[in-house]
Amino acid sequence: MQLQPIVVTPANTANPAISDDEADALARTTVNLFKAWSLTDADACSLLGGMSARTWARWKDGAHGRIDRDLRTRMAHLMGIHKGLRYLFKEPARGYAWIRKPNSAFGDQSALQLMLRGEISDLAALRDWLDAERGAW
């Protein structure tokens, strides 16, 4: 048997930035997601990187203003977490409740407690964990 060469697929290294229109859509969706998760305003501000309560109140009214790169990344991770939960749980309410339940994979903390530590890396780690649980690459 002779070995055959492997066709290499190059990695897509072009990491396109999130456009202003996409960031605005993410902001609207994030407000709705946080309602579904029944988060407090303080929790919402924490997940959004220490956003002020006044800015969060404006977001809930639909005035998003300028959204920086850090905030765009946070919201993208939050949408990835939401997507992972929707794949894992057929009923959305189960996924919304899951974020508050203690989990041995997180040292008996809930996913929400993990996310509320405030670091982007915590959001990324939870998103990666959910992707691995559902068998995604």
C-alpha cells in the first residue's frame, strides 16, 4: 500500500472585524438574551465588561452608541454560548435555566457564576466547553 498525499486546507487567517451594523444587531440581541436569562442589571453590566448602569439603561432603550472591540467580542461569545445551549437543549427554557445550575465541570459553580468573573477568557472557555459538549469542532 502506498501512502497518498494529504490535501491541506489552509486556515482562514483573515479574522474579519465585526462591522458597526453587526455590532448594533449584537447589542439588540444581547438585550433580549439577558431578558431571557432573567439577569439583573448588575449582572448584565458585569457580563458586558463593567458597563455603567446608565449605559445599560440606554441600551435597553435601544440607544447603543459606539461599541468598542472588546464589547463586540464579548457579545459574540455570548451569542456563541446561547447558540451552544440551543443545540444542547431542545426546549429553550431548559438552556436558560441551565446557566444557573451548579455544574461539577465548573467546580460546582454555575455557568453564570463562571461568566460573571468578568473576563473575556471566561466567556471564551464556556463557549469552547459547550462546543465540545455538543461535538462541534
